[in-house]
Amino acid sequence: MRSDVTILDGAVGTSLWEKAQDKVAVWRYNVENPDIVRQLASEYVEAGAQIVLANTFAANASFVKGTDYNVRDIVTRAVALAHEGIAGRARLALSIGPLAELMEPYGDLTEDDAYAAFDEQISAGVAGGVDVIYVQTFMDVEMMKVALRAARKHDVPVMCSFSFDKKGRTMMGNSVPLICEELSEFPLMAIGLNCSLGPDLAVPVMAQFTEHTDLPLIFKPNAGKPIGGGAVGNEFDVETFVKDSLPALEYNVKYIGGCCGSNPRYIKRLAERVAELRG
């Protein structure tokens, strides 16, 4: 067991839905319910997370358009709230999720428009002061490349992860070997998996990554999945989630946490078990 494993946080979106009375688009809580955003960041630090995500995952033009809000304001507020919650006790990561539309030729979104959306979101976050840019839950390596091009103009470390099926392919059919090859031009601090799979099915994907890259790996599987109306089905209780996650550390996993359905209780127990394994 290596001693350099970094504990990530758990879910932001599903955890905020658990706290909120009104189930709205999660980025809206930065303005409409800021206390729970600040509180969640603090709870993750207290649970043992060493990197905590700002509530910026879908705070981009493709989701915010048609509302009374603007991206820069939402992202600026999210980063400020995360800073307040973290209070200097952990590193802050800007969370960048995929855009709502598919890129050409599968959809109508042009590469230029995709770049503009990511650039706006990332630039606003970096201006607020972040330690890491984390581009996550992507299913299209081409869209990931656009996001990473927007990120690399800033002097901030970048990590990225994809959402896979149990065979190690994204919804767009991207395989682990393809992803590692296509992203080799980018100076990433880590690469890996988040969302979609529970820890038991996600561990084999880590084995694939180990065969195709020397980069440190990210392991952030689901404990459950959103089932509509702001509810989450928790398929893994805390102990099962942690037990099934620890085998990932047999690979080059340096960053470990949780995604949908996980919360500070999951991260607290995960941090405890990782500490025990460190000895």
C-alpha cells in the first residue's frame, strides 16, 4: 500500500439534493441556498477529504442559458462558497462537467462553441482561486480534448475522468486504450473513472488504465444513482462501498473518493480505512 493516496470528496449534486427542500438544478443552490453548499464543503473536509469540489459541475452556458443567471456569477459564487467551507483545510478543485449537447458530427454543437463554453466556465473559476481543475464524468474523448485545451491555458494542475460501462467503454464507445492515447498530449496530474459504476465493477477498469498509462489514477465510483425527483437509490451502504473500493488501491490509484449516492459518511469511513492500510 502506497502512502501517497489522496482522499477526494464524495458526491456534490446528490448530497445537496439530500439537504435541500427544493430539488432544482444543483448549480442554482449557489445563489438560492448557499448555506448548504458551504456546509457540504466543510463536512467533506471534516470527513477527511483532501481535495473538495466546488459546486460548478454543470455551471456552463449549455445548462444556464434560458435562465436569469449567468455563468460567471454562478461559478464565482460557487468557488467563494467552497473556499468559505474549506477554510484553508483542503485543496479546492473546480468541477467541470460535460456540456448538455453532443458535438458534431453526433450533434449540433460545434467545437468552437464547446471551447467557448468551457473557457468561460474555467476562466471564471480560476479567477476565483482554485488549486486544481477537475474535468469529470465525460463520455466523449473529443469533448474532453476541447475542455482540456481550455484548461491548459491556465497555470493550474488538471485531472480528468470518464464515465464507463462495466466493459470499460464510455457511452460514446471510447475505450480506455483510446482515451489514454488521445489524451497523451495533455500534461495531466491524473486520469481515471468517476460515476456510472459501483466500486465492484469499477475496479477492473482501473486494471485497464494501469496497462495503458503511467499517470496516477482517479477512482470515484458511485454508491447509488439518481432515480428522479432529486431522490437517490443507494445501492451500496457505507461499509460495502468502502470494502469494494479498497481493491482499487492495488493499481496506480492515487486519488480515491465517491460519486453519486456517496456523502461525507462514506468519505469519513473511506479515509479511516485508507489510513489503517497505510499503517
